[in-house]
Amino acid sequence: MAIDTHAHLADLPGGDVVIDRARVAGLSGIVAMSANILTCEGTLKLARAHRGYVHAALGVHPTEFFDQNLEAVMEMIRANASECVAVGEIGLDYWHKLVRKDAAQRERQREFYVRQLQIAREVDLPVSIHSRGAWGDCLELASSHGSGRGVFHWYSGPIDVLDGVLDTGYYVSCTPAVEASAELRAAMARAPLERILVETDSPVWIKSLGRESEPKDVLLTLQHLAELKGLSVGDVELATTRNAETLFSL
Ligand SMILES: [Zn+2]
């Protein structure tokens, strides 16, 4: 019974239909990520409507903090922590066009990240970290401010940073992009199965499907990951589901 550990359900058109399709496909749950205050509200609504199946994560994404009020975000997380399994999606993204050449925005991005790492620790929840183009800094700040519980989602960064991520106790997660992404393949080949989660990050355009992804496509992730690891899909499903249940206390 696979679990999609990272889906932006509140951003998917027809949320309930997508959840039904995930059940039919045999998934045992979905960890629903948020990216701003609005999707935090949408995530909570979906988790309440599908209790025990949709698990909420609240947080502000490193490409969506620009118009967000950090204190309101902190309050939102604190007030609803008992209904959540994680704080996320948080992190850094130095490749975003509004951050790439703007030191002040980069500093603000780091402040959002650090404060959310700290509140996750305070309310005792794991974190889901986006680290694109900022892998080393993400790890460094997670090491100094985080609890060590969390996942570097869709990890496609350098292998030496990956080793640090694993040494620090974090998981890494795999998406359907493992079919074609050399960076993701290298990371997944290196990481031991007992530290890998599977996810979709849906909705994301998947070329081989000719459509946007949804949680049931985590089965594709399992298939490609099993091929890469030279293991059966069943073994990979069992191990990664156990990992998700452990990390998110499901
Ligand atoms: Zn995401």
C-alpha cells in the first residue's frame, strides 16, 4: 500500500476525485503539502474531509513567500499542529528568478526557512524540504536549526551534500522524474532504500504521460525506483511505505 508523501492536493483541480482515484489505485494515504497561507487552508480542509487518508503539512514554499506574512504563517502552523503530520513545504530555492540576483530576497527566504525549521522543532513535527540550487545551505541550516527529522524532497543535488543529508538523519524522496533525470537517478542509486520515500509532487507535467501528475502516479515512482535499485516493486513499496509511516508517525 503505497503512500504519496508529497502532493500539492490543494492545487489539484477536482481534489476529491483525485483522492478517489488514489484509493482505487491502492494507495493507503497522501501527505498533502502547502505552499502559502491559502493552500494551507485548502490542505486543512481536505485533511478534515478525508481524515486518516489525507495527512496535512502546513508551510510556506521558498518560491511563494514574497507576499506572505511570516508571523501569520507561524501562527497558522502553531494553531493547527495537532492536525498535521509535517511542516512543509519549506526550504530554499536560489534558482528562482526573483531570488537569484537579489541578496535581500535571498535573506528573507532564509528567514522563512529558519523560522519554519524552528517551529517544526517546537511543535515536534518533521519537515519537508525543497532545496533546489541551495542544497548545501539547506543542509547547513537544517543541521543548525532543525530537529533532524524530515525529508529532502525530490533530492537532485550534489552527492557530497546527499551524504551529509543522510548522515544528519534526513530522508530523501523520489518522484516519477527518476525515469529520466540523471541527477535524481544518481541520488537514488546512492541513498539506501531504508532512507527513501516516494512521492509525486503533483501536479507536475509528466512528459511520458502527456498530462499533469496526481497522487496515484506514485506507482510510477515505485516502478522506476525498483528498476533502478534492481529490486521488486513489492519490496520497494513495502520499505518506502514503512519509511513514510515512521517519519510521519502515520
Ligand atoms: Zn512540492
